[in-house]
Amino acid sequence: MALSCIVALLLCSLSPPGSVAARDVPNDGGGNILVTWTASPDSDIVGYQVLRQTRGDTTWDTLTFAGRRATSYVDDAARNGVQYQYKIIAESNTEAAEAPVSGYATAVPQWFNFDSVPGLIGTVILSFILLYFINRARKNRNLFIRRISGLDAVDEALGRATEMGRPTLYVAGLSSIADVATIASLNILGEVAKKTAKFGTPLIVPSYDPIVYTVAREIVKESYTSVGRPDAFTQDIVFFVTDQQFAYAAAVDGIMTRERPATNFLIGMFYAEALILAETGASTGAVQIAGTDAVSQLPFFITACDYTLIGEELYAASAYLSREPLLLGGIKGQDYSKALIVIVIVVGTLLALAAGLPIANYL
Amino acid sequence: MQKKLPLFLVLVTGIFGAVTYFIPHHSIQAVDETIRNDVMRIIAAFSLVLGVGSILQHHFTKIQRKAANWQYSWITVVTLFVSAIIGLFGGIDPTHPGILPTHIGNFSFHIQTLFVNMMIPLAATMFSLLAFFMASAAYRAFRARNFSATLLLAAAFVLMLGAVPLGRMIFHPLPSFAEWILAVPNTAAKRGINFGVQLGIFATSLKILLGIERGWLGGG
């Protein structure tokens, strides 16, 4: 038996992988150990067996069979505080060659992710700019904000619905309350509801998500109360329809064709149903104001709707409609933040270009 | 109090949510996970009850008032109850039977069977309408009324021609040019919009956290 092993080792021509090392994965919540090795120089390698042994144990557990190009593996099943060592075995179709065992490594959970430092710096700078302009808006209440035609048209569109004696339809998108676009849409709904309450225009708000329905109902109720028309609020204004995408689209299309609203608001997050809703609305002759940050749906809204709030305009709408100085200060801060980002991109591009020029040697 | 408590909760949970992005430790991540999944699920379960209540209230009001097309409201209400009873007591599918018999001979009407044979085809029918709506929207968008519309028309023409073999036969570099339009000017425009969107999300979140934006509370 011993002789056959010695003969097998002497006959084995496969080169083993080298420099097997194991270390804790940095900036994570623990439970991960990174194992690295240098590839075997042999071309007939088919892959590497990765094995793990816990300190004090005698057995080796097979973790995975890594492909021939692999030179690292993350053991994501390590227990924090337990010491492990790793063994890599290179395998061809006929032979196997074992590398020296790695040293011991322990998974340790971290209290700070240093990879997110650029994000933290960006967050601090942007927060500072926004807070500065919000604070400035407290002192100077006449901030200039560029005109957004889609929002300027809100009064006109609601006035049209009032004159025609037809309702206004408000669709707050097909996403959950966890989506900021939905929250932005609900902020706009509050302003629209104040106006419909003032004008006495019927409002229809079919909801896709039960939580959004609950929040929307409270917002509309509060808006009606704030303009002195709590009597005009009925439970029928905001109602839950379904959380099935195309069933919802069918229901809203039905409302558009039966109730024939004079004004449709399609504001929030939309998916494939965007064009189905917008085209049906256009076919009923309603004035349509849409707004979304879903870039792939924007062309459909621009085509089928009278006015479209593009991307960030959706987030500026609430401030624009309410004319609340502090909110307008936030928009101003956004604009300056954007200018800062543009400067960073331009400077970064120039530096990247300069790095490729002979001048880079002198920098 | 009615407004201060929600604002306080938003401030605390919002700051906690932001902090978890920078702290990977499993003890913090576990709390975050609980808030995001378990707490949200509990809230969703309660709001679903309110949602079902809203459906019933909305349709019963229509039936009571004999509003236009009130007959359809009966269909909605009956379907809601039948599917709820089958879903709760009739089992999911033939391999997971419930306490009610949900098959007649070989014909099964478990909730999964109903979903696959009714909901999915109906949803697919709605989705397929998109093709016709796209054609009508494209017809409107591609009329060369002004410079922008003409540019859009030209770009769409190049892209469509570049995507079919005929395009390469007419002009060899056409597919590459179509790809360039998608990869360079189109991506640049998308990124520009995305920068604005991300800034808008950031600013809105900050304003909500600080209680400056209160539209979601109904204003004030």
C-alpha cells in the first residue's frame, strides 16, 4: 500500500497551485473568508477543489469545485470567531496535485464599511448644500425657480375639468410606498386634492398598493379639510383596486372610458402599463399630465401625454405647486448640487484625458 | 401629537436606514432586515384588510346606488368571495389539497389552477394590447412636425433599419451606427436624467427626514 502511494507520487506530473492564503473579507458583516491561490501552470487542469478544516478537527470539508481559471473563493459559510485553514487541490482528468495548506483565518464582523467612504463624503457635501439653501430660503423667501410647463398646466387642467363638470383622475403609479417616486407622487396628490376640493371637482384616485391606498386616503382627506371642505370628502374618492399589474391597467382603462375624466394625472413609478394607460387616456380626449423617473417609460408618456414631468421635475413638483419657501430652497440646492456634479465630471474627464497624454509624465 | 409622532418615527427609522448603509455589522443589519421585512409585512397585512374593505365598500355603494354598470360590481364582489374561500379552504393545487373539495372529476379549480388559467391569460391579453398602442403612439411621435420630431424620426429609422439584415445590405456600417446611437447619445441622455433623479430622491428623502416636506402627511 505504502509502495503504491510512493509510486503514484513519483508518477504524478501535475503542478500544484501555489501561495494558498486565507484572510477575513474586509468591510463586511462577518461570516466571509477570502481564499486565494496562484494558478497551476499546467494547461490540462480542469479545476480546483477547495477544502476547509476547522482548528482542532481532523477532517476536511469540501466547499466547492472552482473552475480552471479561478484563483480565489469566498467562503461565505464561515462562523465568526472560528479559525479555519484551507487546502486547494488542482485536478486534471487523471491526476490531482495538492498545494501546501493555508494559514489560519477568522471571519470578523466590521463596524464600518470603509468602501463607502466616498458615498459618505458625497452625502455630507450634498446635505450641506441642500441645508444651506433651505436655510437661505428662510431669510429670502423670493427664490427664483425656472418654470415647469407641466406644473403650470395643473390649474388650467383642473379648471377645464371643473368647467366641463367631469372628474379628475389621479394615478399614483404602480409601486409601493418604499419607492421615493410614489412618495413624491403622493406629495403632488395632496396639492391636486386641495385644488379639486376648492373647485368642487370630483376626484378619482384608484390605488394599486394597499399601503399606498391608506396613505393616499389620509392625504386627500387632510387636503380637503385644510381648504375648509371636509364635507366634500367621501370614501369613494380613494379606493383600492388590485395589486395585479394588468388587472389594475384594465380597471383604470375602464374608469377612463366610462367616467371620461377631463384630466388625467399619471404620476409616479410606471412599468409596461404606462403606454396602455396613456394611450387610452389620450383616446378619451382628456388633458394628461404625466411624470415619472422610470427612464424607459418617459418616451411613451412624452408621446401620449400633453405634459410630462421628466425625472427630477417629479421631485420638484410638490415644492413648485405649494410655493413653500423651504421646499423651494431644496430645489435651489438640488440645482447647485447638479452644477457641482457637472464640474466634477468635466474636471475628471479632463484629468483622465490628460493621463493619456505625454503631459501626464510631468503631473 | 398626530403629526409629531409620525415625523419622529420617520426621523428615527430614516436615520437608522441611512446608517445601516455604512455599518455592515450583522447585529445592525439584522435589525434593519427586521424593520424592512417583518415590520413592513405586518403593516402590509393590516393595510390589505383595509384594501379589501375598500373594494367591498366601493362596490356595495355602487350596487346600492344603482350607479352606471352596477351589475359588474356584483361580479367583482362574488369573485372576491369565491376566490377567497377557495384560497383559504380549498388548497393551493392538487398536490396541496385543502378542507373543501375543489375538483369535479378530473377538473380541478384550486386557487393556483384558477390563477394560471384565468388571471395569467387575462393579464397577457392586456399586455398584448401594448403592441397596438405602440403602433398608434409611434405614428403620432414620428410625424416630422418640427426639428426635434424629425430628428426622432431619423434616429428611429436608422435604429430599426440597423436591427434587421436589410440594413447591412443597404449600407454596411448601418448596424454599427445604430449601436453607436444607442450606446453613446442615448446613454448620455439617460445618465443625465438619472443624475437629476438621484439628486431629487436624495433631496426629497432629506426633506422628509427633517420634516420640511410634509405632503405625505396631508400637508401642513
